[in-house]
Amino acid sequence: MVGNNQVHPGTLDVRDDPSMATMLFMLINLIVEDRISRPKQIEELHQKLPETARKQIEDRDKAAATATVSY
């Protein structure tokens, strides 16, 4: 972890380790893949399903969202 010192804009520390920058870019890529790329890929696959299958999935998801949990 690089700490709070590294999040303030307008300053560069020439002592920063290039391997740290590489790791941070890898982390950014993982976040983008998880939050943007993967959901788009899943949606593309979903849209390739037959209409009846998509309707069944939507109905299942609606039922699950409205189901009440009883203990």
C-alpha cells in the first residue's frame, strides 16, 4: 500500500519505484475488467440466448427479487 501521501495531486516523487507503478496499473486493469469489461461480455452472451430463455431468466430474477425471507 502506498499510503495517503500518494493520493495528493500536483506532486511527483522521483523516488517512486517503477515496479509500484506497474502494480498499480495492473490493479486498475483488474478493476476495469471486473466492473466494465466482464459485465459487458456477460450481457453480450445473454443477448445471444433465445428470447424464451431470456424471458425465463427475467421471470426467475423478478421472483427472486420479490421473494421474502422467512426465518
